[in-house]
Amino acid sequence: MDLQINIQGRYDLTGQIYRQLREGILEGRLVGGERLPSTRDLAKQLRVSRKTTLDVFERLVMEGYLRTLAGDGTFVALGLARAHAAVQSANEPKVEAASNSSAVRKVWVEVPIALSMHPRRAPLTYDFRGGVTDKSHFPFDAWRRCFNHALRVQARSRADYREPGGEQELRLAISRYVAFSRALVCNWQDVIVTQGAQQALDLLARILIRPGDVVALEDPGYPPARAVFAAAGAEIVDVPVDAHGIVVARLPREARLVYVTPSHQFPLGMPMTLERRVALLEWAEQNHVVVAEDDYDGEFRFEGRPVESLKSLDRAGLVAYVGTFSKTIFPELRIGYVIPPRGLNAALQKAKQASDWHTCVLTQTALARFMLDGHFARHLRRVNRQYEARRKTLIAYLQGSLSPWLDPIVPVAGIHLTALLKGGIGEDKLIAAAREASIALYRIGAYYAAEPAKPGFLFSYGEMSVEDIETALNKLVTILDNTPLRGAR
């Protein structure tokens, strides 16, 4: 028989021939029991060395695609018709879609892929994208030394699975850090290390939420949190926020869990007042409800005395405090933590073990050294100055030359702020005009669920320099001065 094999160039000849023969077998063009040419004849036909065809046949025989009979030749293995059928099915999108839709729970069809993380399209010069930090100010030399230390520790240690709660050294560093920065006194055993704040929320959902249980979320709020609780089968009740934080009077009494961002409400930016925090804790105690406190970027504070975390005010043991290093270091570092009520600690560790056993030990060890040696505190002080300068610049423009069109909600913490649109300016029209000037703007409407969405934009200064903020906002002033943007959307 003649095999139709096309050789493209002289690179990786063995791989080219192997892949085409394997594909021919899987697709059914070479049927079970069919005799193949000898390695000598095939090499002559393809004008390659016999060693090349010998290597191909040996690999296919070893993997079970071919079989050899002494003195008789090489044949396509029998019993591969099922693989042929599977390949045919994979090439029929309608069949695959029907199969998937019947197997996948409805919630996973409805959850958006990117959640709240705005995907980068064509790169724009000035991007106010949220959820990112400025890596140019991170001390990578110190970080490299900490990782080298972690590698030496790992080389000396025995190969073994570790505690699901995390490495003791890192848990100790975190407990000291939150005691100093957030007035949250706890033992190192109270800390559970997770793969970012998102896994902390997922673990809370696993141990607390049964299908049909009610979970109360801020509206507007954080879409990834909504996705976690919806995936657990929760009935989501959206509770409005006002200038003081979540409206406690609107919380459903049947709630099993309440999720809040009290240090820097996402996305609007205001902190929950002390009076509202006390009211929320009183309500939670009366109704026996767990409160998940997501303190995602409260480390960056620019005005006044820090308001106590909910966890530090909790006397009834109802608050699970969730933190992350993704907003203080960089998003690729998938380490967060949860400090739950002590009655939930054991269940959360079991859920963590069932999920992924434990977070990467190498990264935990490096981060522990980074914190205990003082690098993390110095890094926070350094970037806090950078972010404060950017925040002041942004506010100065929004309260100055941009004030006829935008009304900022001035935050006291965090690395983003929200500005509401005035005067019936169409969001889509302004976004399109800004893109023409290489400015990326992001509306806050995507974060509303039940409440009517307010027109406005989220401005993150985590990745934008002062100079870039000034240039972008000067361009925005020119756009708003010279472009007709009024009208719906």
C-alpha cells in the first residue's frame, strides 16, 4: 500500500511521520489488521533514513497502535474502531454541545468566564483596569533571595504532603501582620492559607452552604464572590449599599451567610462606618449568621485613622476574615488566607484538604521569609506613597477640570475609585471616544445585580503612573469638551 505522508522540510522527521501515521489510525484511514510497508520500503518511499522509520514503528508498537508478527510484517492493531468512533464524535460540534449541556450544571453555563477581570483587548496606552498592581516597584531582588532560601529548605526536607492549613512560619507571619495592621489578634493556628481570597470564599461556601440556602451580597458587589456562592447552590439575595455601607435593615433574616467588603466597598469605594459595622454584627448575632469580611486592599489607607475590621469587633465568633496578597504584591501570587470563627477552623481545613490538600509549599516558605524579614512591610510603605500620589492626582482632576461631567466617590483606602457620570452623557459613547485616544475606561454597571445601575466608571490607579494619569485625564477633558456625547448609553 502507498501511505500518504507529507514531509514538510527536514526538521523533526520522526515526529512528522509518527503524527501522521497515528492520526491515520485514529481517523480510520488505516484500519485494524491492515499491513504496513516495511520500514525499509517506507524509508525509501519518503526518502528518509531507515533509522527514522524504525524509530517511528517502535514508538507506535510500544503505544499499541501497531503490532508485529515475526516473519510476517507490521500491522495496524485490532480493536481501534472504538477510538475511530470517538474521534468522529469529537468532530461533531452539535453532539458535543448536546452532551455537555446535559452534563454541566446550569450555574456553570451562566457564570461568565472572565468574571470581573476585564480582559485585555488591543493594548491601549492608558488603561484604568482594576484588580492589578504596579510590579515595577516590587523588590524582586529580595524576593529572589527569599525563593532561594525556600529552595534550600525544600532540598533539605523530606518529601511529604503538608498540613492543609498552611506552613506554620507563614501562618505566624500573617497572624503578626494582621495584629499590627488590622488590630486583629489571633493565634497562628487560627490562620488558614488558601489559593487567593477566591479559594477562601469557596471553602466557606463548601462548609456552610447547602443548595437553597440564602446568601446576602452587597449590590453593587464583587462578581467572583457571587459566582462562588451561586455555584454552591445558594439563593442569592442582593442587598443595597448606601454611603455608610450595606443596608442592614434590608438583610434577609433567613440568610446563612453575608458577604461584605467593609474596608473599601467594591466597587463604589466608601468604607463601612463604625456604627454600621456594629449594627451588622448585632444583626448577625441575633440571627446566627456568619459574616464573610473581604479585606481585599485595605492595607492602602490615605486618610484618617483606620476603622477597625469587623473581625476585631466580633465578640460572638461570627466573622470570617479573608485577606489576599494578590492586591498587595501582584495578582500572579495566588496566596490568600482566611481567619474564621474558631468553630469553623477544623471543617475549613478538611475542605481545603479535599480541594487541593495544601497551597504550594515553596511559595509559602518564600513569602514567610519575605514577611518575617521585613521586606513586605517596607514594600507596603513604598507603594503606599506611590498610590497616594496617584490617588491625589486622580481626585484633583475629577474634582477640578473633569467635575462638570464626573462626580467622584472619594475613598480613604484602596487602589481604585468610582466616579459617577453627570448630565446624561452616554457611557458607550464616551468609552468609544476614549478608546480612539488609547484610553481604556470600565463602567460600574457590570457590578450591579438587582439595584438600578448607576452610570459611571471605575478608575484604578494600581498600574498607572502619575504622569500617565495626568496625560489620560487631559485627553479625557478634551474629548468631553469637543465631542457630542449626550444621549442614552
